[in-house]
Amino acid sequence: MGQFAVIGLGRFGSAASLELMKMGHSVLGVDTNPKIIDKHADQITHAVIADVSDRAALEELGLNNYDVILVAIGEEVQASLLCVVHLKSLGIQPIWVKATSHAQHLILSKLGVDRIIHPEEEMGIRVAQALSYPMVNDYISIGNGEFVVEIDVSEHLEGTPLNQVLKDGKESLHALLVKRRTQVTVHPPGDFTLQAKDVLVLLGQLSALKTIAPKLA
């Protein structure tokens, strides 16, 4: 179980907090609005009213031992930036921050935060990817143009060996596992025969994944 602090319990911050709770983690939620704290008091581990633009108030929260501090303050850019400055001055890390503009992103990058999140932009990209590649259930970017993708095997691939599906990807595609109902095959061999409704998890360059996408639809 991890420990996370979420500063700002608007739509983004509260959604992140509740999802972390569902995953079994401990969450400290912080906001300046008493009504918001009352709303979430029974939904997260701890809910605290605090003015995070005040260094002393942040210090009293004892954030040093949390796995990640997520600054999810929305429209109040000044409060978000002051909060980050104070967190950095207190030596607290890692810090993830929601940014609402490219100007804020630039300032945050100069402050040296660990990750900058653009929720609307990232969700827009995910929606576009889902529209373009409906066979992909989910994906994770791991950097350097590489992605891990989860794909439902369609009926027309029933009985097809895995190496035949991946041959156009050459060396840049790797099958990590195949899930078949309750059975999981890790690093399946090339002659592994696929069945409809298998779930195939691949690792590879985006260009290679795009090449084989039409075969998987």
C-alpha cells in the first residue's frame, strides 16, 4: 500500500484520490474549501483543510514520508506555483503537478518538478488513439517512442501463430504475454497459436505498432 498526498480536490484531484483509494492506497487530501473537505472526509484516508500557499501550513502536514505529492490545484495558478516553491524549499519529493497552460508548464519545468500533467491534453490524445486503433484496450508510454499495448485478439486471427501476426514488426515488437481467460502465458513463443478473445500484450515502437494495427482490427 502506497501513501499519496493530493493537494487540491477539484474534479481532477478528487478523481485521482478516489481511484488511488480503490487501488488500496492511503490518501491525504488537502483543500482550502471546507465544503469540499466535508464531501470527501469519508471517502479518503485523511482530508485536511489547509492554505497550501502558506509554507508553515505545508510544513505542518508532514509530507516528507509520502510516496508522491500530487499538486492538483486547478485555476489558481499562483497558489499552485507557490505550493510547489514551498514544497521544493522543504525538500519534499517527488512532486507531480497539474498544469493548465504552457506558460505554467514552462515555470514548473524550471522549478524542477518530477512530472507535469496536462489532463485535458493527455485525455485528448488517449481518445484520439482509441478512435484510430479501436482494437487497443489500453496503452502505456514508457519513453523513447516505445509503448506497452493491450489488444483483444479478433475472430479472424483464430488459429494464427503469433510470429505470423508480428512478422511485419520485425525485431521492434515483443509479445510480453497472452491472457486466455484465467490462464496467462508470459513471453509466448513464436509458434503460440492465438484464439479469439485472447488478450495480447505487446511492447514496441509506435511506428511498428501502427504497421501491424490493420492486421489486428
